[in-house]
Amino acid sequence: MAHQAIEMLKKDHEKVKKLLAELTESSERASKKRTELLEKIEKELKIHTTLEEEIFYPAFRGADGKEHDKMYFEAKEEHRAVEKLVLPDLLKTDPGSECFSGRAKVLKELIEHHADEEEQDMFPAAEKTMKKDELDEVAEKMAARKNEMS
């Protein structure tokens, strides 16, 4: 069983993946539904990214040397690609267009890749190198920050 800090982040991944699946399965005729789903996705991503960048990533990075550094910088760049490029682009795209469908699929693939990498590499590395009380503290801080933002 993974530590609750890791479980919390995995639950976020599942929630966003589910919303993204709904978004990419929607048709061009479902403009209103697409807009609502995208708003939810944007909100969930903002909360999740904040938790990782403010709390989880710095703790993870501090727990080990070069290998953690590499994962940390890659993960931050993937966040940046989503936040600064792909998501803003999608938000400006007409939800009734085929262009929207293509961009939604790119967002979904990018986030799935990012989440899979974290779950396969970063999270197991965190559980191996971080002490239980460090992870407990991370879980508490993330829960508190999430409440503030929700």
C-alpha cells in the first residue's frame, strides 16, 4: 500500500484522467459540456500542480541527489508545457471545432504520460528515499493546501 501522500496525488491523477477521457470522447456538438469539463480540468490541474510544485517536489528533490534532480526538472517542464502552452491554447479554441478535438487529445496524452512517469518512477523513488515522517508531513501540508484552494 502506497503512503497516503502518494495516494492523494494518484487520486488526483485518476480524477483528471477521467475528466480528460470524457472531454476527448465528447463530440463537436457538445460545446456546453466541453466548456464545463474544461473548466473542471483547469481547476483540478491548478490544485494538483500547486500541491506538487509547492510541497511534494521540493521534499522529493531534497531526499536524494542527481537522479531526483533529473526527475524533478523533467516533471516541472511537463507542468509548464501544460500550463503555459497546451491548456491556454485549448481554452482559446472553439469547443465546437475539430481543432478543439485534436488539442484536447494532445492535452490528454501529455497529462497521461506525465502521470504515468510520476507513478512508475518518481513516486516509488520517493517511497524508497523519503522517511515515513517526511511523507507524513508532506501529506498533511498537501491536505491543508488543497482545502485552501478547493
